[in-house]
Amino acid sequence: MVNPNALMTVAEVSSVIQETANKSTFELEMRINALSNTFENYTSIRFVERQILGYRVDGPTYAVRTAGWGFNTFDYFLIPLIPVRAIQRIRMHYAIDDLLSVTITDPSRWLIKGGDEWAAVSSIGFHSWTGRVELLQDAVLAGKENIEVDMTVGCSKNHPYVSEARRLMIMQLNYEYHRFVNNEEGVAAHSMTDGSYSFAPVTNLLKEVSDGLDAMRQKRFV
């Protein structure tokens, strides 16, 4: 079964690589899921919009405090899953015992920074590429994974990065899958317990694919 957060469906991929045999569905599902995860891990970009509840991030560490006497004056934290689209709730916990300190649900009390040039296009909407969340009325408590966030992350369906990631996936998948089907040199086939063989992906991305992913990954640090 294709993961709900996969970039493409089996039907979409099959129509492009001209593969219609039912016997190949399982191999395509595995490869679509694997490449979707690879692309997201490589770029740190979530290409499919999703809601995540109770995600834990770090508050500022004690080592970088700027105020004396143990008081924390930081007013922001960072979310590593990008792009951040919206936040529904923030819960801050004490670092020492994880007891709840405060729950914030009023969006006027936080500001998501790092919107891009596409935010002005209503059909695409806001995307934060820094994951920086500033609290406007509250200080951020220091600690390790002591901030709990309910949020929406991932690109909108019509964001340019989605179409680009799908193009790169087809390029990589077409290369790997047809090497598997044609039993070409360099394809790894793993023997199953019943004696059959299953598709095993190659370890390296095509240079054209990695270059394309690198270009998108740079957005994370702009």
C-alpha cells in the first residue's frame, strides 16, 4: 500500500513509466514509498501537506542563555519540519519534570517567520521555510523536547516544489524500475523465504535527481 504521504500513486507512476502489469504493483508501491521518504529526508522538506499533533521540539538550551540569574529571555523556537503552514496549539512543559506550564491556542500570541515569495499567491498560500516561531506574549521555556506543537506542515498541492519533486521521482524510478524489470547489471535482487525475488532499490540517486533535490534543500537555509 502506498503511504498517505507519498508523492505519487501507483496509477500515476504506471502511466508514466508505461507499466500496467498487476504483478508489478507491489514493487512500485515499495519504491514510491521509499523514494518519498528519501526525498523528504534528503531535503528536510515535507512535500505532502499533513497535520501533526503533539510534536516535540527543544526550547533554548541553558548554554546559550543571555540573561543572568537563571532567567530565560528567549521568545522563539524552531520547528525542523518544513514548510510550516499553520499552528493550532503550543504547549510548554517544565524541563525538570515535564509538567505542563502553559497552553497557547490564540494565534495572535505567536508569529511564524520565514514566509517565501509565493505566500502572496493566494492559490499557494503561506509556507515558512525557517520553521521559526516567535512568541509575542510568552517567554519560551528552556529544555529538551519540552515544547509540544499541534501544526500543519507540508507543501500545498500546487506548490512548485511538489511538481519538481514528482518530476525527479519519475526520473529516478524510471531508471531503477526498468533496470529491475530487465535484470540489468547493478540491480540487487533479494531472495524471499518462498524462493521468489523482490525489487531492491539502488543505493545512489541519479546526479540529475540529487542536483534537483539540492536546489530545493537550499531553501531551508535561506
